[in-house]
Amino acid sequence: MVGIIARFTGGRSCRTVHLPARLPARPDAEHAASMHPHDPGLTRSMLRVLCGLAVAAAPPPAAPAPDASADAAVMADTLVDFDIPAQPLEDALYQYGDISRQPALFSSSLLAGLTSSPVRGRLTADAALRQLLAGTGLVAEPVVTPHGRTFMLRRPSGRAAPDPVPSAALDGYPGLVQARIWQALCDDPRTAPGAYQALFRVRVDGGGRVRDARLLQSSGDAYRDVALLATLGRVSIGAPPPRPELRRPFVMSLQPAAAGVSPCRPAGASR
């Protein structure tokens, strides 16, 4: 399933995972073979361009808070006043984020044609989101980072994905950004996709280069996190954003491959 952007994170700030500026190279990665993209369809199913809500908050602290998990638990139990009418689901999710201060990240195509249920009353953010999604067939998976809590929307496991969105929607600039980033991740054995998941944000400048790469969710390995940021920082899209709004941040979700699936192929292997 391909994710495309319908709305952008714009100027709203996202909480980020802070990492040391540099870590020593991992011994097992020094002589690994270069890897390349294996299948465009697989690429797009594993690396999704998301849109969603950024936390409207002050800039994050210089180092991760030691009690971030505890803080996230407190936020999850806090009661908030909601008054969200039934409306297109994407619009309802933006309104939900403005009220709850907890972001929900999603693929625009996932929400196509869906309408939210109304949410009214004093509820926790979790309960309000479940009520909002009632009848849509989607579930919210909580994601806790060292700096806060967010939700990733998805279909329940085992449910078939709908037909792909029209190809014209997939061939635009977001698709080009997706393809260039996937290529770069496969080219570096330290970041080759398949065995991990990560959530990150990038911006493309007027020269077509990726800038301001930030991890919103760690890959689970500090060495790989540093390598991810370094790799993303070297990506050239090859063309500048064709419209001003495309210079706003892209949020991307990298998912693990299914068992037995190789998302990147060794250099020199036949296509």
C-alpha cells in the first residue's frame, strides 16, 4: 500500500529522538556488501510517506527526559474535553490533535472516503481516538518515544488492503522523494531496510537536497540511528520541490519486511 501526502506537517514542531553527534563505526558493518532496491512495489509498502499532526509544543529539550515513559503514561490518563463532529476522517484527526496535543500519523490513502464518528465529552486521548475511529475499520497503535507519545493508524492484522490509489497520485514528487530515500537506505548496509522499523521526518530544500532529517522514533539501535540520520542527510532528490508547499516536512514510516522477503538485493545481482 502506497502512502502519499495530502497534507503536510507544515510549521508545526515534531518531538524528535536526540542522538549523540557521532558514534564509532560498528565492526560488523565495515565490510558489508552494498545493497540496492529490490522491488518498487515492496519499497512503497515498507516506506510510507505519512501525513499527520505534529505536537504543538516548545522545542524539545537538549537530551531525552529520563522519565519519558512515565510522562507518556500520565498523558494517556489525562482527561480532556472533546467536541468533534462527524466529518471526513482526516479533518477530524487534525482537530483531535489540536485538542489532545497527541499526534496521529497516517497514510492519506488509508483515510480516503472514511468519515469519523463524533466525539463529545471528557475523555482520555486514547478513548477519544477509539471513538473517533469507530466504524472506520482502522486501529491506532501507540508509539512512545523518549520525548512523547504518538499514534500510528493502520488496518487490523489480516485485513486485506483496498485497491491501490490511482497511479497518477503515486507518481508525483512525494513518490520521487520516497524512491530516492529508499535507494539511499539500501545503498548503506548499516541502514538497509528489512529487519527494523523507524519513523523520521525530512525536508527537501530548493536545491532538491534532503535537509533537517530527524528521527521521530528510534530504530532500536543507537548505531543505526546515527547512520540513518547521516544517510538521510546525504540524499539528493535530483529535482527541487515543484511547489512551495512541497518544501514542508515529509514524515515517513519504515516498516520491517515480511519473513523471507529481501527488500534490498546485493549489488550486481540480476533484477
